[in-house]
Amino acid sequence: MLTDNPALLDHWYVVAESDDVAPGPLAVRLLGRDLVVWRASSGELVAAPDRCPHREAPLSAGSVSDGCVECPYHGWRFGEDGRCVEIPSSGAGRPVPPAAHLPTVRATERYGLVWLCLGDPVADIPAMPAEDDDAYRRINSGVDVWSTSVTRMTDNFLDISHFPYVHIGTFGIAQNTDVPTIEMEPLDDDFIGYEYEVEVRNEQGAVASGLDGAVITRRMSTGFHLPFTVRSTIHYETGLDHLILLCSTPIDDVTAYFTFVIWRNDDFSVPGEEVIVFDRAIGAEDKTMLEKVRGVLPLEQRATVSVQSDRPSVEWRRRFAALLG
């Protein structure tokens, strides 16, 4: 199984939005492992296996008070760093067995998202400089579950040749099927990708684009950060930037969390929920298509046929296969 590969343990993945853990406990699943996330009294995240070491009840079915998650079965309480701080049946003064403490995993927050790493991170979470630029606002979209593999999601998000087909209901133009030659290059320190221009339908996306034309041109870049993060940047002729971070997380081999985050240098006058309606509709089209395709995308290049328009996915698959070893 893909998600059994130990190389995947050493990367950061999005499992929720920060607001989903307030204070918790929140049940999540990452790489086939059930985890619980809650907030310590300091407000910092704590993440651990969703299993009480006493009789294996799910801690996520319990409650959080004073920064401690309480097991719903026998009331054992666990605090910061997963330490067991109370065993009610033992009374006061008796020592806590060392095996009662929870083995925590790394957890952090960035871009309004909860990121977990099950191992030792080999790379940082990719940088989005707009996060620290007052000219931009961030708009979060919520976390959804897709019944498909993260490999197929990453392949899809790097691809533009499906636009005239999958996205005909939103921005795709049926006649624009030809894809110019794609050249892959470093876009910055974190993303490998390509730059391009594309004509799109604008009837439904006028709020997002700020333009009134029925057809407009987007100047774009799309790139990947291993293992499964994709960034697309959209620049409009008005000077408006619409930056999208697409985060796909393997729940298991054929199920994934998906969220996208938007940064825009607009005048902030349009409510964020209105801005992302169009992007949500685009994502729904991708989800509908991908959930029809079974299994994990083969990493062996000869297992599927690729053409020049597939160069971004071919390069991602090559680098991803090397990461897996």
C-alpha cells in the first residue's frame, strides 16, 4: 500500500482547520492511523493516537477541560505532551505508570490550518509570502473528504488539459483544447512548476476576477511541493492576484482530505465566502471526476500514457517515486 511507505511519515499534512480544534477533541485519520487533536491549556495543539492506553477507548469520544483530554470510558486524563495526569480509580498519591503517557506526534498551525507530521520532518511547510503581506487577505474554505487517492488529486491539480472537459460548467472553453508546450522550472525555493496563459469563461467568476468580460485571460503559474501540495497563482490585467494553495492529505490509499486556501490583494470589500463560491464549484467538478477513477495513480510512467501536456505530472511522479525510494 502507498500509505505504508515510511518515507511519507516525514512530511507535513493538513488534517483540519484551526477553528475545528476549539478546544477539541477532534478525531482525524492520517496515513491509515487514527489520531486525536486537542488544545492544551496554553492553546498549543496536542496530537496523539486516538487510543487510551488503559482499555483502548477512542479519546476523541471524550471531552477536553483545562487543556486535558478525558477518556470517556474510565476518566483517565491526558495533558500537554500527552502526559497522563490523572487516573481516577487509583486515587491521589499513586504514581502514574510510564506506559500510561501518550506518544504524541508533531502538530502545528499555519495559514489557518492544522498540520501534522508523524515522523521527523525532512522539509518545512511551503512558504506563502502573501500570508505576511498586509496587501493580501487570506480566505479559508473548510476541509472536505474526497473518495479518491491523493496521487490522482495531485496529478489533476497540475494538469490544464482537462479544463475544456471537466470544467465546462465553470470556466472551461470547449474549443480551447490545445495546450502549448510546457517547460518545467523552479518557481521559487518551494515549488517546481510552469507558467502559462489561459483564456477562461468569466460569466460565473466575475466576483472572483473583478472583470466583466465574458472571456478573460489569466496569467498563471502552477507548481508542486512534495509530496502532495500544489500552488496555483492567477494574475489578472487589473493587477489583482488570486493565489491558491491546494492541500491534499492521504487518509488512506483511496480517501483524502482536501482544502484550498486563497490569498488576494483586493480591496476586501467582497465577503470571503462570496469570493470562494466559484473556486468551490471548480473543486466540486474535480471531485466528481476523480471519484469515478479507481485506485492509486501508478507511479511507473509506462503504466499510463502521457503526452507533452502531461509534463507537470510526469515530473511530479518522477520526483515522488524517488522520494518513496
